[in-house]
Amino acid sequence: GNSVTQMEGPVTLSEEAFLTINCTYTATGYPSLFWYVQYPGEGLQLLLKATKADDKGSNKGFEATYRKETTSFHLEKGSVQVSDSAVYFCALITGSARQLTFGSGTQLTVLP
Amino acid sequence: NAGVTQTPKFRILKIGQSMTLQCAQDMNHNYMYWYRQDPGMGLKLIYYSVGAGITDKGEVPNGYNVSRSTTEDFPLRLELAAPSQTSVYFCASRPLGSPHEQYFGPGTRLTVT
């Protein structure tokens, strides 16, 4: 079956620090990979995605590269802002499945 | 467009009570989903629907029921509330042929005491 493992949080950073949130996966077939973000009191929003090996997804200064050889999709941002404070979820879907498989989420807090 | 709307935002139930969580979307999406999110955990799929009149179980369906009489609405029914159902419930939808992005509602926080 499919599974997603994320680094445990919470993660606390100072503004302008570099962010990495690790994500690795196990999947049958060739998954598409996603990062969703959940701001306080809101539902999840798609942040970025990559649908095949070596693709790089990017949005709002965040990036993640689909690494098939290491089955990873780590989220990075060069300089975080207080407004990036949220919970970040890594997720995947395979062609045979109809639903996303989510990781457990990583809480990020950015301090001014 | 309002997107995906959920009501109520918060609810406290006593053990054994019943309630329906409402979900509606105005994007004409075929697929709709119900997830629960427990503290420190990812989302777990309860039920989903691929269109009006068609529903199927997800990972954690026990204690819940759904119906899909229209494209827009996908209510989730709890018949006999239990403390284990204390959670935040999210409804989501996506269009046919686009498995990549699901659109989520703001959630319903349910406490069963």
C-alpha cells in the first residue's frame, strides 16, 4: 500500500531562516506528489505538486523536487516569513487510487 | 464561487446523539470526500463519492454514513456519537479527470463528551 512519512514537528524558525521539511514515500506504481498547506483555522490548500521523477514543483518561494531514487519530496524555502507559519502536509496519489494518501503533517512556526 | 462550504463550524455532542455535517460545493465537481483529522495526525478518508448516487468507503468508515443525492451536496451522518469521533472533519471536492488538486472546506470541529 501507499504511505507517506514526514519529519516530526513542530519546527520553529526565525524569520529569513532556511526551511527544509523532509518527506519520503512508499508507493505502488508511479505516484504524483504534493505539498498541501493548512493555515490556522482553515482547510488545506495545494501548495505545489510534481507528477514525474525529477520534476520540481514551486510556488510562493517554496520548492520540492521529485526524487525517485531516494523516494523523497522534501519541501524547501530559502527565507521563511512569519506568514508561512502553518501545518504542511506531504501527500501522494497513484494512478490506481482514487484518493490522496497524506503524511501526518509538520507544524511550522516562524518567529519575527 | 463560494467553493466548498461546511456547516456547522463547531459542535459539541453528547455520547449517543446523532448529527449531520453538511458539505456543499458550487464548482460542479464530480468527486467529493470526507476526511477526519485527529491531533498530530494526517487526514484519514472516511467516505468518498464519484458522482450523484455513488458513494464508497474510505479508510475509516465505521460509525458514519453518507449520501449523495445531488452533485452539490455530500452530508456526513453520525448516528451514535462516540468520544472516538472527536475530531476535525474536512470535506473536499475535485473535478473529473483532475486527481491532483482537491479543494477543501474550512472544517467542522466536533467534540463528543
